[in-house]
Amino acid sequence: MTKEQEKPRIEHVNLVVTAIDPTVAFLKAAFPHWDIRGEGGGDWAGVPRRWAHVGDDDNYITLNEFKLPAAARGRHRDLQSAEPGLAHIGFEVSDLSAVVERLKKAGYEPHHLGENHPHRRNLYYVNEEGLEFEFVEYFSAVPSEKNLYQ
């Protein structure tokens, strides 16, 4: 087995959301080549749900929307707290300015910038669902520079 074969990669992330469509719209604005790869429904633990796989041929995000009354849906973690749960999903992009421009055209503004770094630029968005997404562009392919923590 080669070193490359031993290297894992994340194939997908599976999220529960209160509504699928706003997150699909956000992801498609960021990545126009992404599409709904598959979708369906059925019961999960006795609760009706709709699901969608949004992505490309290699990577995707599963979104699950359960048909529950609003009061029973719960909420995403407070991003300004220390409570457990998903903080954000990070995407490496080759042209951060292009992603920012596409998101701006779709009506999204950055939530906050990442820290100043000599070898990368990153910023964060929070969509209508309350999910935080990070987009990062690296200016170096050297691991010690990319992973320099200051």
C-alpha cells in the first residue's frame, strides 16, 4: 500500500437542518459546479424526513430535514459558546476572491475574517440555518507554512 492510499479523505459530512433549501442555495452559490447528487425521503426513527446529497462526484454534504413542528426541531449550537457540537465546516478553495464574489452576488456577506496569516487567507460565513462555513485559500504548498500556527 502506498502512502497516498493510506491517506484518508473526508467523503461527506451528514448534517441535520431545519430546512434543506437555504443550505443548498448557499452551497451552490459558493460552488456552482455542485448539484443535488441524490435526494429522497422516508421515515427515520419514526419521523418523516427529506434528505439531499449536495456536492460533486467526489465530495458532498448530506442534509436531512425532519418533518417536525418548529418547537420540536431543536437548534444548532450557539457559535459564540463553548457548548459541544459542530463549529464550522472548512473548504479549501483555489480562488477565495471568486468564492466571495459569487456569494456576494447571491446576497451573502462574510460573518468574520480569519486571523492574518502569511501563507493563507480565510473567512467565515453563517447561513440562514445558522451553520458556519470557512473558506481558505493557501498561498503555499509547503506543509510547514500552511500549518504555521502563530
